[in-house]
Amino acid sequence: MLLELFWTFFKIGFMSFGGGYAMLPVIEHAALKEGWMTTQQYTEAIALAGMAPGPVAMNSAVYVGYTASGWVGSLIASLGIVFPSAIIMFLVATIFYRVYDNHWVQAALNGMKPAVIALIAYAAYTMTIHSGFITGFSVSTFASIAIFIAALIAMIRFRVHPLAMILVSGIVGILIYA
């Protein structure tokens, strides 16, 4: 189990590009495929991983690893997801600075940007569908949409710090849903 956990997160860390949120669909696929979590558990894990300090992919690996195999699973999944990134970034850092202005490199980066945005959008879509965020026409749905819009406006228009936005949203959630 632990070797499988390490290998799965090693592959995710090795093949997932675009940052933590872009990795979420890949982690979800692995966690569900291996039976380490249900869709509901994964959705809750992402919510917690997004609120906790640190990279969301790393936090997700810790949570999935813990669910799969306790604290040792957390450690193994964390090592698995970090190890390839550390190796790749070491190699890229030593080479990339020299070829950054290359036309082919710039063209490849321009092609990757929309794909990374699509991965992030897919993660948001998946989380929305599986979180129960939209449950039909109910007070809960309208409250969730209002919190979403207020949080989005707070970040875009007023540049509210994400931590403050999460704390305020949590307090509003307690007032509405408790």
C-alpha cells in the first residue's frame, strides 16, 4: 500500500504541470481509482487543503495519504508528490534561465498557459459539482452563490487577502448554515 501510494503521488508530481490547482483533477482521479477516498471525502479534502496554509496539492496529498494509510501514508504521499518537483525544478532552474528568450520555448509556454487555465477551471467545476454547492433552488444554494460572488468581488475588486476572505466566509457560513 505504501509503495503504491508513493508511486502514485510520484507520478502525479512528475506529470502534473500548472501548479497545485491544476493537479487536483489528477489527484482526484487517482484517489477515486485506487479507492482511497469517495468523491464526497475528496471534495471535503480539497476544501480543507485550500483553507490550510501551504500548497493545495501538497495539502491534498497529505489528506489523501492519511485517509489511505494513516500518518505514515501522509508522509509517503507527501514525499512522493514533492520528490519529482524538486528534481525537475533543480534541472529546469539550471537550464531554463539560459533558454528563456528562445522563440520555441516562448511558443511552448504560450501554448501551455491556456491548458493550465483549463485544468484549474476543471478543478473548480468538479469541486462545484461534487461539493453540493448547487443543490437546486433552495436558500442554501442562493446563500452559497452569494458567498461565492462576494468572495470573488472581494478578491478581484478590493484585493482582500485570501486568508481574511476564507475566515469571513467561514463566519458567514456558521451564521447561515449552523
